Amino acid sequence: MPKASAKERSTALYESILELSSMEECRAFFDDLCTVGELRAMEQRYDVALLLDQGLVYTEILEKTGASSATISRVNRIFSFGTGGFRKMIERRKQRKA
């Protein structure tokens, strides 16, 4: 049986996300797409990435987010050695707030 990672990825989801035009649309779309637990996990990972970017240490991040050390470590690895998606979005977020 072929590995799941070898299967070609569908672009329909990502194209649909790019079509969202407001916070309300975005929340409604993700509320329909994901379970509450999946959404909370993604939100928590992003919050961890934001705090890592601010230079906070694991204990501070744990206090602020409730994330486990395993989650913080995983996000740190992705933030440091991933494809750059977290970093790009955080930089864009900073530019919008400036």
C-alpha cells in the first residue's frame, strides 16, 4: 500500500482558504471544517510560535498558553527548521500592526 505522504496533495482546500474575505467567513469556514479540538490545537501552536518569536522561554510560554513542553518543542522545531510558513505569517502580522 502506498504511503499517504506519497499521494499528491489536493489544492482545493488551500485555494478555498485564499478566497475567504473576512474574519467572519474565516471563522465560519474553519468551524465547519475542524473539530473544536483541532481548532484549539492549531490556535495554540500559532500562539506558541508568536511567543517564540518574541523570545519567550518554554516556562513562560507554558504559563501563557497551557501548551505542553512537547508541543512547544515541536513548534520550535517547525518554527526554526520548517518551510518558513510560520515566520512569513508572523512577519506579515508585524507589518500590518506597524
